[in-house]
Amino acid sequence: MNVVEADITDLTHDGRGVTHLDGKAVFVSGALAGERVRLRVQGRHRHYDEAVIEAILRPSPHRVVPRCAHFGVCGGCALQHLDPAAQIAAKQRVLLENLERIGKVRPQTVLPALTDEPWCYRRKARLSVKYVDKKGKVLVGFRENNGRYVADIERCEVLLPAVGGRIAELAQLIGTLDGKRDIPQIEVAAGDDRAALVFRHLHPLSDRDRAALVGFARATGLAIFLQPGGIDSVVALEPADARLTFRVGDNLELEFRPLDFVQVNAGINRRMVDLALALLNPQATDRVLDLFCGLGNFTLPLARRAASVTGVEGEAGLVARAGKNACRNGVANAQFFTGDLAADQRAAPWARADYELLLLDPPRSGAEAVLEYLPRATLRRIVYVSCHPASLARDAGTLVHRHGLTLKNAGVMDMFPHTAHVESIALFVRE
């Protein structure tokens, strides 16, 4: 029978409830740990089944009313029905369970969770755009939970208000354009003082369309960029001299291009940089290595406190802009190198040098390749910033069991409130 009652015992990594029927795991969309629900099984697989809620018979005390009217359809958020404190607790459990199960390690101290405003925080996003002939309208938003369609939304509660409050207005604007079928996505990027929209378009826009976008930019204060091809094709439309910047550390200002990687949450990013510096505790004589350095988000604040900092990043454009950010801020003791950190870089000049401190901020795949030849014996502290708890756990096991470091501290940072995404930070020391 497809409809049954069950107790939800846990949450999956993507925010679905977990129960077991006849010894088989069932993942239940919209259910929370501790609830009793009536569910309907909708998808059967070899090792698990998938289900949806028919009724909540005993709600969790942590269940709240989602703020967004589109929650449950739009795939942008997974946890709006769980109160923020319980979201943090769930993410902390995911981190610690991964560290123990995969890395066979546990931190000596669990850091208090790093949190900030849980709404209207998101300054980077990729919105899908689709003109739907049957509806005679344009849809702008994130994908639906099924991933196949663009969610029909009017506003977004997690995007910065300058954009999130204008989703319907954006859809109406695109619906008036000659090229409404030729715009598949809009990239959102915001600095501290300005938000920008990058319109990806598959064919050249007409003069009328360009004029309409210029008018929208002037009316809203948003900067408009166009992207006719790859990432290097992005050009400012209005204003023509649009700049995006954000501040970290001791009033350092970093400039970035709208498709550059920057941390999605400005408030958490500032707190994260401050925490990383406090954990790493650079002294005036220390040499620091910052791997996966990007635009210099950690590099430049570190350079204000250490003797020297070397930043390494795989994307040449980011390296060039990191160097310009150093010059712009009068930072003379930072140097930057381009290097593919997923490959063996031990012969590179920067890899042969000695450092006292190391900061790692890798992508989801982690820093496995780097840990084949680092850290050297001179390193006494490593701060690892992670966007994926499983890769952190794997690398933590390597640092502890192979390289002899101690996992001193670890904790989560709520970079993506209302999502199941787990961002974390860890400190390793040589004792």
C-alpha cells in the first residue's frame, strides 16, 4: 500500500525526512525529524524509496510556517519549515557525523555556529529564465524541486531585496523584449553598494531591447551587464562604468566582476574572515600560504598581520584581479600565482617554499591533491574553510592520521540559511 503512517527519525543531507518501512529507507519531502506523518510513496529504488506527506499527524516543535509563498515548489530553499536554530543544530550534526564516519576524527572543541541575518542575504545567484508559450508569460526564478521546470514565483525572500523583490517586475520586463525567447538565465551579483544583473542572451539584442534594459537599470538603480558568449564576453550595459566591490577585514575593499566567485552571504563572509584570522593567529614574522585564494578574500586581511602571504588560485582572471586588489589597498607583502590545485603542483616555486601557516578554501571536491605534498613540517596551524562536509572529513582524516596534526576546533557557518548546504571551518595544529 502506498499510503502509510510512519515516524520520521532524521533529516537527509538535502533536507528530506527519513523513515524506514520494512527495513528500507524512505526519504520524505517536507517532513522533519520527530514527526509522525501519513505519507505516500511515489518513487521506488533499489536501496531507498521516495515519498511525500499526505498529512502531519504529530508536528515537530521546531516546525514553523515558511515565509515564502513558493516554498515547496521552488527548489531554492529546502528548510524554511524548520526554525533557524534547529537548522543550525542539524547542520552541526551533519558536520560532526561526517568527521567521525569518514575521517575518523572529532574536534577537541566544537565552535559556536557562525550566524547572521537569515533572510534577504543572498548576493550571488543564477536565475533561470523561460518564456512559456502555453502561459504566454516569462518565468524568472530558481528551478522547481523536480529540477525540470522554472518555478513560477513573484519574489524571493532570500535574495537581496533589490533583486528578490523585483522577480515579477523582471519577468514582465523580459516579456516585452523582442529577444524574450533568447534569454536563458540571469546572473545576480551584488557588492556592498550596488547590485547587478547579467543577462545571458543567445542572439544579439535589438536596439529596442537594449534601450528597455537601460531604462530598467536607471529606474531601479541596478547595474545591467550583457553576456553574449562565455564568461569573458560579459560587458556593462548601464552604467557603462559599473563597479562591484565589497569590504572585509580592516576596511579592505575588493573589486570583482559579476561572474567571479565571491561568498554568497556578505555578513557571514565578514564574520568568517575575522574568525579565520583569529584561529590562524598570524604573527608579524609568519609566512602564510593561502590556497584557492580567489580574489584575495583571506589573502589581503592576512597580509595586514603577517610578514608575507602567498595566494594560489586556478583561474588566471581571479589571480589578476587579486593582484589588482592588493595594489588598490596598498598591500605590498602579498604575491599571487596561478596553479591548478587539483593537479600535482609540488614543483611550483610557491610549493617548495616554507610557511608557518596555511589557509585552505577549496571547492566541493576538497584539497585531496594538495595534501599529497603539503603540509610541510614548518607549518604549525591550518585553517580549512569547507563548503562540503564529506570532503572536509576526508581531508581531516588525512591531516590527522597521515600528517600528525590535531583537529583543534570545527564548527558550521550558516552561509546558506534555509538550505541544506553546510559550510564549515576547522583548525588543525601541530602539537
